[in-house]
Amino acid sequence: MDGVQNLPPHIQGQFMQNLEQMQMKDSLTMYNNLVERCFNSCVSSFRSKSLDKYETSCVENCASRYIKMTQRVGLRFAEHQAMQQKRAADALGAGK
């Protein structure tokens, strides 16, 4: 993201707008995946308009686990990226 400051202002605006759109799309995709996975795993009866106790509990637990897993994957990805950047910086430093 450091390179963004070197772009002309109108390109920076376009870049940031595209980045926001990508983040929104990713958020909606994650939400849709969560809903689909938990619904398919937990809801088995369509006899009433509302979920029964088991289904409600199952959906809450499923959603909680999914969100925790997503956060953990994001954290591990960030750690991996930081390690890759450190290695690249070390390699550049060693090459001088």
C-alpha cells in the first residue's frame, strides 16, 4: 500500500474505490457462504415459519465457529505475509 501514495491523485481515488468494492464483495461472499453452510447443516424441517430450539442453537454455534475460523485464517494469512515481507527485505539487505 506504500506505493499508492506515489500514484497521481485521480488514480489513487480509483484504486481506493476498487479496493473498497473488492472488500465489500469479499464480505458479502463470506456472509453468503456462512448462511449457506449453516442453513444446510442445521435446518432440516420446514414445518413452521421459525426455527426450533435445536436449529437455532445449531445455527448460532455454526456461525460462531465459521467467524472464528475466518478470523484465524485471516490472522495466519497476515502473519504469513509479514514473514514473506521480512524475508524479502532481508534478501534485499543481504544483496547490498
